[in-house]
Amino acid sequence: MEDSVKKNLQKIACKVRMGVIEGTYNAKSGHPGGSLSISELVTYLYFNKMNVNPADPENPDRDRFVLSKGHTAPALYAVLAQKGYFPEEELKSLRHIGALLQGHPCINTNGIDMSSGSLGQGISAAVGMALAGKLDNKNYKVYTVLGDGEIEEGQVWEAAMFASHYKLDNLIAIVDNNGLQIDGKITEVCSPEPITDKFEAFGWHVITMDAHDFDSIDSAFEEAGKVSGKPVAIIQKSVKGKGVSFMENQVGWHGTAPNKEQYEQAMAELIAQLKELEG
């Protein structure tokens, strides 16, 4: 990846993180940890990979995105705002009654392809979209993001079996492997490991990548684009709470909003990171 492209994506990812903190602080609730761990991923997809256009959000030939781990909507909302689907100011009304941006993605919101949040169900919707693309002879891709805790749900594996059986090579599922879920470490709650072996056993092409390195991300998606005849699972190794020092690898930030002091510290850190990137 060219340095100029990578630097621009890094700046956007930092702004996405700032949007996550802004939203959850103003909501006084939400899920910052897992939103921060997918910030590079959603930035890469919306600004370097997917065929989407906020001026034509219902284009039948657009790529689709389903946030199966819907509780990390703050990251999706932040990147959609950066892309121009709605004003950034909307992030401050996250989770407020009657506001545009609710706690989980809602299909009535501009740029959202599927309501999600009931863990395990988003990937099934994505599978359906991919099958529809095949039946309609469309060339669009379907991307879905799952949590590593989420894949403890049995419905995920029913969807995985279906996708493989119908050779849905227009489907790419990304598992955010940050190692933590609401109750603690995934290895202690109900371990889904070995994740790569499981997807391979279900007939998927599996790729691993560093969730916070755009060169690694770009390489993974380049490989995914060359796969034919089977769905692709990308297992991204990530850090929960990435980018905010006191949130990193802390399970308590799965579903806790920052208070005023924490908000100011987090924003100060992110602003410093952005200035360094812009320098």
C-alpha cells in the first residue's frame, strides 16, 4: 500500500475513534471497546475497498455491509459520518430517544444495510444477501463483521455451513478476535478456539491479519478477492479499546461509557495521535 494512502486511512481511523468516544460519552452508555478494535477495518472497507456512495445509498449494485456484532455501532456510525452519509454532529445524539443513531444499527438509517445486534443473526442476513447476489447475477460483495465472543452462537455455524454449501464466494466474514467479551476472556467464558480451524472445517477459505496494520489489512483483502468457489473468513487479531491507553485490553470497557474526565483524556490522546499523523 502506498504511504500516502496508508497515512490518509490512519487519519480517518483516528477520527473514527474520536467519533466512538464522542458518541458513547454523550450517550452515557454504549460499547467503546469493541468499536475501537474495528476502527481500522471499517475505515479500510468504506474508504478503500467497498463500492458504496452516500449520494446513491440504495444502488442495487453497491457492496453490502452487515455489522453482525451490532453493539459496536459507534464505529460504524463514525465511519459513515466520515464518509458523508450524515453529519458528524449526529454522533452526539447516539442512543437518545428519537435520534437518528440508535444503540444498534437500524435499516432505516442512511447507509445501514441491515438492522443487527442480536448476536449470531447478522451473518445469516449477510449470507442471504450473498445468495441473492448470486441468484440475481450481481457482482457485489457482502462484508460482515462478527465478534469472537459472538461466534459462540450456534446460528453462526449454521450460516457458515450454508454459505459453504452454496459456494458464496461473494461473502467475506471478518471475525474481530480481540480475545475479550462482556464476561471476560473468550478462552475462559466459552472458548471458540481454534477459530481458523473451525472455519476451514466448514469449507471456508481462511486468512489472518493484524487489525491495526493497513498493510496487513490490504494484503488480506487482496487475497480474499482472488478466492473462487468458497466464502472467505478473515480472522483479525485486534486489541480491544485500541487507541485509548486506559481502555486497551480492559474487559470493563466492553460496555461502559467514559465519564467527563475519561472522555477528555481519551480525546486528548486521539487528538495528539491525529496531529502526529498530520505533522
